[in-house]
Amino acid sequence: CTYPRPPGNATRSLEPRMSQLMSTKVFIISERSHWKDEALYEGIVDFVEMHDVGKAFEKLYNLSVPERQALLDKRFELYKKRFNPSEILRRAKVHLLFQKKP
């Protein structure tokens, strides 16, 4: 997370490990994070309070195998779309660096 955290906020960065985890096509349950990170990973990561991690795991565990696989496939496709290199560069507004200045 590149966003400043308020003092005393225990949220942790997602970025260092997210691509490694997602490339292995796994479910991710995360402790709450910065709201901008949560928005970016919405539909891909389950963000919960620490005391609700077990409930989130149980919810996934209770799905049938085909339901779990369909959900995992959906999340993986969303991740690939949202984090392809072109999309990352677009969000970073890199194209603006190449525009002529007046």
C-alpha cells in the first residue's frame, strides 16, 4: 500500500505478496486494509476483521467443490483483467508523461 496510514492504524500492505498469491490461483482472506487497497481488490480478496477470519474461511469451505472452483475462476479472471500491465500503467497515468506540454 502506498497510501499513508493514520497513526495507530494496524493495516498492512497488500502489494508485496499479492501477485505471488494470485498467480497460484488461491483464495485470499485478508485483515482489513487501507480503503483504497480494498477498493482495488474488491471481488478478488475477502477483507474481514481479524476476529472474522474463521467465519470467512468457513463460508468458502462450505461451498461445494464446483461452487468454490467457479468463484476462484471468477476472482482469478478479475485479477488478470484488473492487473494486466496496460491497466496498471493506465491507472498510474503513465501516458500523461508522453503528452506534449503547452
